[in-house]
Amino acid sequence: MKVVLQRSKQASVKVDGEVVGEISNGFVLLVGITHEDTERDAKYLADKIVHLRVFEDENEKMNYSLLDVGGQILSVSQFTLYGDCRKGRRPNFMEAAKPDKAEEIYHLFNQMLRDHGIYVATGEFGAMMDVSLINDGPVTLIIES
């Protein structure tokens, strides 16, 4: 699994012009799943993300986690994270998991985040989505299992 994490002040996702998920302070996660990913990968990343210390303390040091600040998550499925652009001019998506497997792992991952007591909003799996956010920092990290 591969996640692009962006710390945000607010974020939302729309499908067909309608907001289907939104958060205030927290993380926007773009979530990519490949063929070999399992429940173990989802658990590893969920645990890593909620405990990652990327929020500033009173001394402006990154010492607080999402749990510490009461943050929220907007999770958006993103198969294009596994796009291979090394050959030609069109990405190859052969490393992305098939939709049925990817959707299963994606929902499992989101539930594991919720199991930590985090509010998790999502986009709509497989839909064309418009994602808006105010990136806080900016802080953007790539996390892989």
C-alpha cells in the first residue's frame, strides 16, 4: 500500500458536484493499493498514520499525533499512485490492484482508522472525484507498507 498524506486545515471531496465527505483539521489521505496488499498492510499503515507525530507543539516542534490533536481524516482511493511512467508517455497501471480487491482493502483500512476513534470521511470508490484541501504547512508525506 502507498499513502500520500497531506496535513490539512480543511478538506472535502465531491462526486457529481455534491459533497460526499469533508473534514476540518487533520489528514487527507490518497490511498493506493497494489496486488500483494493484505489486511496486514492496512493495519500497519492505519497504526502508523494515527500515531505519526506531525502536528506542532507549543515550541513549534512536530510532537503531536492525529490522536493528540483530535484530528480527522479524509480518505480517498487513488489507484493512480501505482502508475508507472518509466516507459512511453502514458502511465501503466499494471501494479494497481484489481478494483474488487482494492475496494475491500480500502474499506478495511478506513475501518481500522475508525477503530482508533478517528472520524474518517471518504470519497466514493471508483468515482471521478473533486478533492479540495487547504494544505497545512505544507506537510506532505509518502508512507508505504
